[in-house]
Amino acid sequence: MDHSFPEMKGYFGFGCMRLPMQGDAVDLAQFRDMVDLFLESGFNYFDTAHPYLNGKSELAIRDGLTGRYPRERFLLTDKLTEPYFQKEEDIRPFFQKQLEWCGVDYFDFYLMHAQGLTNYDKFKRCRAYETAFELKKEGRIRHVGISFHDKADVLDRILTEYPQIEIVQIQFNYLDYDDASVESRKVYEVARKHQKPLLVMEPVKGGSLVNLPADARKVFDDLNREEGTSHSSASYAIRFAAGFDGIRMVLSGMSTLEQMRDNISYMKDFNPLSGKEMAAVGKVRKIFSSLEMIPCTSCHYCVEENHCPKDIRIPDLFACLNKKLVFKDWNTNFYYNNVLTHSHGKASDCVRCGQCEKVCPQHLEIRKLLQQVAQEFEK
């Protein structure tokens, strides 16, 4: 693994996009317990962004972490996200607000968020990269990087035009490794070509690699029996991502203390997948490839910041359809009609404005997929 940033402790980071919730509010008591356990276990890397939980993630960081521990105990990453600036002059005031929301004087890492063809030209036009490099010179940012959601040739262009970029965050998991729409392997190889250390997001693909279909789960269950182990499905996914050269940190978006404990159990003394474990992952990948699941990671970018004028809870509807098709769950029809759409829009309410597709990191054809959801649940 790459050791370009020796201040990072371990190879396991706390992604703060899916925090424990009580209704619409962050469950701060549980979050503080998770922060305490994370730090006590020897880890120190936290990742947030303003769109996460509509700004509540940054405030939770202040209340659960930065207001309770000395600054030298943790590393904190935040990001510059496209909707929050329209011109160069907007960036510094927004950055200052982020520092205040998070309760810090500087960020250890500051990333240009969700870079791809849809927003890169705006970042260039507004001199976002140049502003970040200036803030680094002023000591308000320690390292400048990007989080990336696009094809490998786009990453090659960005890293060629901005060689000052120090680190790259990519979506990387065993399901997306050779997926033509995500190109995880090719993106990884481009970052390595440019000699950039990597951060990993979505190692369990929004939970898809945790809640496995029965035949996929059986593959890991059989291996556990054979080896006399009890590894969780998440452990195989996260250790897969962490085992590649140049991967400096794997982020896990944990929502419960139990998830935290599970992740720590195999990342505290990290060991890459063995040959048998890698073979089992290959079998699970083949099982997934035979399914027709919507590859949504439930990042919720499509529904936050009023991107959906009809208040359609798009990721929840996609998850409901996946659950019905993969797990044959008879209860999904009731859940769709009486829970998911009781006070929110139905799939058929889509006005096809396309705002959701503009911000989707997975580049999903959401409007077409919503038609599939409507056909299945609104017969």
C-alpha cells in the first residue's frame, strides 16, 4: 500500500454520508459512541461533504468529533460541491462556512467533489482548483484532491491538466471492478499511472454487497464453514478494496454502532483476501452479473437540494424494486404503496425534467428506470 500520507492511521476511514438517524435528525448519542470507538481502535480519518444529509453531516462532525477531541487526534476531509458556487468569488465564502460548520480551522484534505464531464468545465471556469491550491499555501488546506465519478479517460485528462492533485477518491468494489459503466479497474489504473494514492468510496456499493441474495450469501457461508471463520459479507467487500496497491484508505459509511464494530473487527489488523477468498468473491460477482439489478448506491444526490420537483424518493424506489426482483419479497408492494409513496411522489409522477440524471454519480437513466418501477408497482 502507498504511504504518501503517513499521518493516516490504518487503512479504514469513517465516511459520514450515512450516519445514524432519528427521523430527520442525526442520532448524535450513537454517532458520538461510534466516533469514540473508531478513535479508540486506532483510526483517525473522517470524510464529509455539505450535501451529505443536507448539511447535517458537517454539523454532526462538529458536535460529535471536533468539539470533543483535540485537533491532532483526527484527520478531516471535506469537499467543494458544484451546486454551492456559481463563480470564483463564491468559493472562499463557502469554504469558510464549511470550516465553521465543521468546527475546525483547516481541513486535512479538501476534494473537488464528484468530478466528471458534467461539472469539470465549471470547476475550471471558476478556478476552483486554483483557489484550493491557494488555500493550501495559506495553511487552510493540507492536501488537495478530487473525488471522481466518470470514465477513465476523463480522469486521465484531469490529472494531466492538474498534476498538483495529491490524492484521488474513486468508487471501487468487486462488483464495479470490470463494469463498463463505472470502469473501476481502468480508473484505478489511470490513478496509478499518474502515481496518485487512492481513497475508496462505495466499497460495499451502498449496501448491495452486504445484503446478498441467497445463492451469493451461500458462497461466503460455505467458505466460512470450510475455513472455520465467521466473516461478514461486508468484510469480503471492504478487504477486497483495501488489498490493492496504492489504496491508502477505504471509507465505510456506517449507520450503526454494530456496523462499526464489524468493520473494526477485520480492519484493525488488516489482511488482504486470500486466494480462496478471492475465488469466492469471483463466484459472487458472477451471481450478481446474472441479475438485473439497478446499480444505485443510494447516495441520494438525486433527491437532495430539491433536485426532484415531485419529491420522488428515487433511491428508495429503486431499492424496493431490486428487493422484489432479487429477493422475491412479497411485502415490497405494500411498502411501495403505503410507506415510500404515502407522503412522497410515485414513480409515475416523474415529469422527466432530467435534473436527477445530471447529478447521478452512476450516470443512471433514471427517467427510464422510474418507468420500470411504475410498471411493476402501479399496475
